[in-house]
Amino acid sequence: MGNPFPKAGPIVKFWKKHGSHTVSFVRLMDIPLLKKLPDVDMQNQILKDRKLETCTNPISLQDIRTLKELYRLKSETRDLREPLVRNIMKRRVVGQQCIESLKNALYSLETIHIDDYTGQRVLSLDGKKQIEVDLTYEIRELRKDIYYLEYGEDHFINYLGKFIPNFRSHLNEGIAMLRGKRFNAFITDRDGTTNNYCGRYRSSIQPIYNAVFLSRFAKNCCNFPIFITSAPLRDFGILNVSINPEDIFYYAGSKGREFISPDGAFHTYPIDEEKQQRIQLLNDRLRLLLENPNFEKFNFIGSALQLKFGQTTVARQDITHSINADESSAFLEKVKGIVREIDPEKRIFRIEDTGLDIEIILTIDTDGHDSLKDFDKGDGLEFICRSLGIKTPEGPNLVCGDTSSDIPMLEKAMEICGDVWAIFVTKDKKLEKRVKSICPQSMIVPSPDILLTMLGLLSL
Ligand SMILES: [Mg+2]
């Protein structure tokens, strides 16, 4: 490979008088442009790497009246935050314009109309119907990011401590437990564990401080940092809401049935090819349906459309019943019609309607073994470890979760991994007992921010 750097131009030396001293300094004269670069790809990579992208996606103050506008703003905050995390990880300065942009986003949310009677913020769903929205997550996490950027990490940690009871004692306990360890695998759930819980998945964009703490820990203290979530991988999934630098984490969606490595390699749990094609067809049809102005509101309520591997979920109602009952039933019939067209013999799909969500699940061949058992995060973990060739007996390994759906992941880790440590984020005493009985080397904390700060401090 040729030298990627162009030859420097002439070096000119200058002298300047400073008081009684004469100071010399050099200046690189203009670097001559090379007509043909020795290796254009590498050159571009270096330029891309060195470019100081402080605020390429500024956010202006906005008047948010619809859910669609809310999600557009949330996606803008993702585009703004992602390069910022990369810059912070590379110890670059964050420009004032970025902080101003985050403040614009925050103010745009804070000024969303509040209903006089209920005291709740309301947004329009389709120009006709108003629905109540709880923006606690969005507003709180933006405030934290602004504080983090304006005052720095030490002050930020003190700030967190103001709101969380026994913050310091939890931190000290965790740090004493894990200090000095380098983990082989770091296996973690996202929502409720490393990310504060948010009712609308599409809105749960990862905050900057969160990404810095987690990515630094993953990079400095772990060989295989792996997220395992029940949500899909993409469209719309964990990749759409995460802002960790892309070369650090392994992301597994659909409980581990699909995952992507930091180098972009994509792995899926084997599914029969014909079934795979049919579910692809179904997903394309549903996406098209939700682009239709008559049905686009279903993009913005509850679970919305989730294309999981081996299962597709689409919401027809949410817990506050934002959709008119007849409209919701008509949408269900429309979806059933599409499924019938793709699978007239009812061989491929099973439909489950919860009243809120329509779940369309691939049928399991009855002649296959394990066919009666639902796929859980433990199966996902085993599949990932096998696919990546992780030497699981090598410890220590760290498992983090927050609900009973993370228990199979911990049990599997105890079965196949050596020297397992666990941190669960919960206030549920029963779950706490279960975690401790499965994994004696465990700790319970009451909030994701404690876990995050602990990991962030352990990686310094
Ligand atoms: Mg969770």
C-alpha cells in the first residue's frame, strides 16, 4: 500500500520577538494537491476520521403539533447526538452550536401544548384526533445531555446523585465488586437496564452521556460487548435508537435470533427459506400499507410496526385508546386480508390479536425438536456465542438485565460461561431473590443511571 499522506510543502521558519526572547516557529506552506492519490479509499478514511464534525445537523426551534413532527424531531436529535459521541470518545471539543441545538430540541418539547383540564401534553394524531403524550423520558434525557456537555462528567455525576437515593453507596459497592476486571463477554439488555424506560420505542433515542459511559466501558473493559433485546434489530429497532460508535457493540435483536457484529457482519438464526421469503413479502406489504395516508397513524401509536426476525408486530391500538374502535377493527381486517393473500392455505403464519397489537408469527414445523418451546434470550445467547466462537469458559463475564425475560439469559450464561457476574436493575424483591439464587456474584441497583455511571467510572 502506498503512502497515504501527500508530501508536505516547503517548511518556512519564522522568528518573532516576545519581550527579551526571540521565539522561532515553523509554518507548513500550502500542501500541493496530488493529482492522483496512492490509495483513495484510505485517504478518504483518514480525512473522514480527522474531520471535526462538531455540528453537521443543527436543530432549530420547532412548533410541534403532531406525533409525526415529534418523531421527526426525535430522529433529528439522534443525527445530532451520534457524531457528538464519536467526537467525545476521541477527546475532541464539542461546539457550542451542538448544545444550542439540544436546547432548541428541549424547548420545542417543553412548549408542546398542555391541556388546561388534564394538565397533560397533547399532540394531534391525524389532524383530527388529539392524544395525550407523556414526554418525561424525552425531556429528562435532553436536560441530562445538556448538563453533561455544559458542565462535564464530574459535575454531571454529582447532578445525577441529587435525584437518586443512595446513589454514591450503590456506585461504591459496584465499583468495589468489579474494579480491575476485564470481561470476556458483557451481555446486556437495553430497555430498563442500560436505558431509562420510554413508553414509545421510536422515541427512546439513547442519550449522549449514556453512550459515552457504555461505549467507554465496552471498549476498555470487554472483549465481546453484546446487547440482546426483544425489539427488532432495525426498521424500527435497536440500531435506530442507539448512538454508540458503530465499531464497538454486537447488537442482537428479536431475543438474539438476528445480530450484527461491529464489522457489519449479519447473522440470523436459521429459518426455512420459503417462510423467510413469505415474511419478507408480508413486511413489504405492511410497510406499504402504513405509507397510505389513511393508515399512517398506526406508525405512531404503541408498538407501531416492529419487524422482528420470525415475527412481525403491528399496533392497532394503544393503552390510551387513541384510535377509534371501528377504525382499529377495520385495520385488523385489512392486515388479516394481506396475510390471507400471502398465505391462503394458512400454512406459514399464525395471527394473534391482543386487542392492542397484531402479532403475525411464523409457524414452527412440528417435526422439528424443541418446537414447543418459545425462543428466549438464553437460546439467543447460545446462538451468538456459537456463531462468534466465543470461548465462553473464559471469565470473567458480566450479565445485566431488568426483567424476568432476562433471566433465561442469566441462566444460560451460568450454564455455558465461566466466572459470571450479574447486575440487575430492579425494585422487584422477587426478581432480586431469583437473580441472587441463580448467580451468587450479583448486585441489584434501582436505576439504569446507577449501572451506567458505575460502568463509566470503571472504564476510566
Ligand atoms: Mg428490559
